[in-house]
Amino acid sequence: SLTELSDAAAESLAKHAGALDLSGLEKLSARQAEALASHARWRLQLDGLTSISDTVAKAFATHAGQLTLNGLMALSDAQADALAKHRGPLSLQGIRSLTDAQAKAFGTHAHGLFLDGLTALSDAQAAAFAESEIRWLSLNGLVHVSDTQAEALSTCRCHSLRLDGLRTLSVAQARALARHASSGFDPASKASIL
């Protein structure tokens, strides 16, 4: 698969009318990211990138379409701030943890946010997501939440809240999450209610 890209190739590929899967790429310059970010209204998949620079993250903020960066394992606060400005669904499935500042930044993202690699949230992060403008929030990697987190997430204004990984819930947590109109929580699911 394609592991490197020239600036000219990035500019040419950005003109492609349709989804663009470049998951074989292992590195991307700021100039290449700027070119690819102009690939508007379509899915841009770059799952082979395990890290990006702040400049690349800023370039992706201008992309208008689905962006998948599932190979990223960690982000700086500056990168989270930039990616939160992305204008379309954003998939960061490889991210295993966030800082409270990053969760607050992602709360300004007005589209879908897929963070299924997260295995834990702080109360502040749950509150940030609850107060967010996110339309679709997927946190399927969470296996448990605290009462405080369940209460906060139940007030999330998002259209869809996915929590398919939850394994155990207290009755209070189940009641709180059931209040969210589209929590993805089904009391008959694999979660045990204690």
C-alpha cells in the first residue's frame, strides 16, 4: 500500500470525487495535509498516521467531510483544539485517554465524534461532553461510568450517545442514562445492572 506521498500527488488526490482512503500513509507534511484538507464533502481516511504535528492538525481543521485518524494514539492540547474545529464527523478510535482540556476542546466540535478507544473518563470530561455541541458522540470503549458521569452524560445535548461497551451499571446509572433520548443504552443489553 501507499506509505509516502509527494506534494503534487496530494494535490491531485484532493481533486478526487469520492471517498479517499490513504490509510497506508505513515507520515504527512503540513503542505500535503493542506492539500488533502481541500478534499471536501467526502471521507478522508488516514488511519496509518500514528502521530501528526500541530500544523497538520490545523490544516485538517479546514476539512469539510468525514475525517478518520484512527491510528493516532495521543494528541497534544493544541492538536485537540485544532481538530475540534474540523467541519464533519471526526473518528479518533486510537486515542486511549484525553486530558480535561482536550475533552473541553472537543466539546466545541459540532459534528460526530468517535472516541471508542477511550476506556475511562474523568467527571470533568463527562461534564464537558454533556455541555458540548457534538451531534453524535460514540464512547463505546467505556466499560464503566461513575454515578456522576452517568448523570452528566444523560444531559448530553447530542442526538446520539453511544455507550455500547458498558458492562455493569448501578440502578441509578441505568436510570440516568435511560433519560437520554438516544443513549445507545439498552437495559436488555450486555451490561449487568447491579
